[in-house]
Amino acid sequence: MNKDQLEQEILQLKMDYISLQGDMEKLESTGHIKMIENAERRLAGMEDRLAELNKQLAEITE
């Protein structure tokens, strides 16, 4: 992946992350505990992916 592709994927992942956080707030207000747990796992996966992409981006820009 080149620098532009990495930056684009990072941006998309950040937007998805923010959207999922908003969805979680709605789920919390309605008491859907199981769905919240699933969303928390997805957020953790997104955080791992963001860390990986940021590492790749740092390696490219060095």
C-alpha cells in the first residue's frame, strides 16, 4: 500500500469508529447489553487495525 492508500484507509476507519461509538450510545440507552459487547469487540479490532496502519505509514514516511 502506498502513503495515500494508507491515509485513506486510516481516515475511513476513523469515521467508522466514530459511527460505531454513536451506535453504542444508542444501544446503551436502550439496554442492549449483548450488542454493546459485540460493538466493544469491533472497536478493539478497529483500534488494533489503526495501530497497524499507523505503523505502516510511519515506516513509509521515514
